[in-house]
Amino acid sequence: MKQKPFNHSINSFRSISLITVIAVYFLILVGGVVRSTGSGMGCPDWPKCFGSLIPPTSVDQLPTNYQEIYLEKRLVKNDRFVANLEALGFNKKAEEIRNDKSILIEEEFNPVKTWIEYLNRLVGAVIGLLVLITMIRSLPLWKTDKVIPVLAVFNLLLVLFQAWIGSIVVSTNLMPWMITIHMVLALVIVCLLIYLYYRSNRLVKDRLEVTDNPNYLFNVLVIGFVLTIGQIVLGTQVREAVDQVAFQFGGLLRSEWVDNLGLSFLIHRSYSIVILAIHVYFVYRIYKLTVRNSVIFKLTQLLFVVLVVEILSGVGMAYFAIPAFLQPIHLLFGALLIGIQFLLLMKLSDQKQLIAVKLSS
């Protein structure tokens, strides 16, 4: 009878943590839509949108000098951010923001872009609540596994920090390196949530699968994981180059954008071949060394499918003038790739430990 409340607490936490992981991936997809539609500055302030909880639908609802009003608010926030950077010793970055004239460009009101960004923020708010609930549901597991509630609290703090970074992204008018930080933090949050789910799942079932040489497979995948993170970071730089080229061409002559993206795009495109080769080799080794019905084998199959879709979406953007609908798909599957890799790394790590225990007993 004493076991039932414990099982209920674990199952409750597993459910909410899994829902939160799925929700974060949905937010990444929505964020990709925001970027591909150029709606990042649809709301010039944060956390409100045009100073309201519900944004306007017409420019007539705004004061005639609304651009000057919100530019002034953003500059005040940027001054505080620059002062914080200087206090932390990042004088070069602080000077970069202070001298960046693009920050002074205030976009005209566009109801479609405003509501796309507003919906993005609503989804973000829901995920914030889910992360809070995840933390609350983790507390009953303190006596069983203290790591879970500690990491759940840390994840909540990280999400709050991510929200603040999002406000700085807006106030700096989508400064490129801030967008990169924002994306990397999103991936860290995803991996942390996946780890929380996996760790809680391990409290219920801990099964040894037949996998030869998990240490070697783990090392191969670590290489693929690190390379993929680098590719995603490079991809954010390519996306920033797309924005710059699109601005230069006034949003026209889309078929010529790719030819003007520069070295970062060429490296990003060639780099994908290396990542594909590493993962094909990993899939081959899994196929040779792992039983077909194991979780590791099934996750590896999913990994390969996601990787193929990710590469094909990238090829589609390169050869079909960067269609807007492919951009969020490319971003989403890149994030999914990281999540599956991370899950496989944890699974292989556990296999190493379980085999070591079995051999020593």
C-alpha cells in the first residue's frame, strides 16, 4: 500500500515532463515560423505587445509617434544591458551594441507579423507554466532521487533566464549573436527536460539490452552530437546572413539570395556531408551490434530518419530559393536530432554501467 503514492508521483512527473518536452519542440517550430516570416519584431516591447496584453489589430489603435515611443523604450533597456555587460567585463560586446545603428531601425506596424509574434509569446507562456508544474511535480521525488527536483528547479531558472534573453533579442532588434545564444539555450533546456524524463523513467524500469561494445558506440555518437551542435550554431549564422541578404534585396529576387550568402553557407552545406557520414557509420555499427527489437535500435532508426529529413530540407532551401515553409521544418528537425542523440547517449551510457555491474557480479 505504501508503494502506490510513490508510483503515482513518478508517473505524474513522467507524464508532465514528457508533455513539456513535446511542448518545447512545438515552441521551437513556432519560433521557426516567426523567423521565416520575419515577425521577430512584430512586438517592439516585451513582455507586453505594444504596451498591451492583447496587441492591436490596426495601426489606428496606436499613437502617431508609436515608432519613436517604442524605440526609446528599447534603447533604455539596451543601456541597462550594455552596463551589465561592461560590469561583467564584456566591453567589446557592449561597445558593439552601443555602436550598432541597425538597432535604431524601428519597423512599421504589421498586424500579421504582430499576431504571429504574439502567438509565439503565448505558447512560450504556456511552456513556462508547464516547466513550473514539472518542478512542482518533482518535489515528491526528493527522498527517492534528489537529482530530479534539483535539476527541475535549475531548469525553471534557466527558462526564466531564456525569457530574459528573449526580451534582449527584441530590445537589440534581433542582434545576430543574441539569437544564437537564444537558440543554444533552447537546446540546453530540451536536453535537460529529456534527461529529467529519462531519469524518472529509469526509476520504474531499468532493463539491460543486448548491445556489444556500447563504449565504442557511445564515443562515435559523442562525435556526432558535438558536430551537430556546431552545425546548428553555424546554421543560425547562415540564417542571419539570409536576413541580411533579404534586406539588401528588399525582399525581392529570392532566387539570388543563396549565391550571396557567403562562406558560412558553403561551410554549413559541406559540413552536412561529414555529419551524414558519421551517423551512417553509427547506424551501421548499431545494426551489426544491437538486437533488432531493442530501444537503442529503434531510436537509431528514428535518428536516421530525422537526419535524412533535416538534410533534405536543407537541400530544398539551397536549391529552391529558401522557401519560407521549409525553414521552420529545418530548425525543428535539427532540434529533434539533438534530442534523439542525447537520449541515445544516455541509453548507451546506462548500458556501459549495467554491463560492468553484470560482469563484476
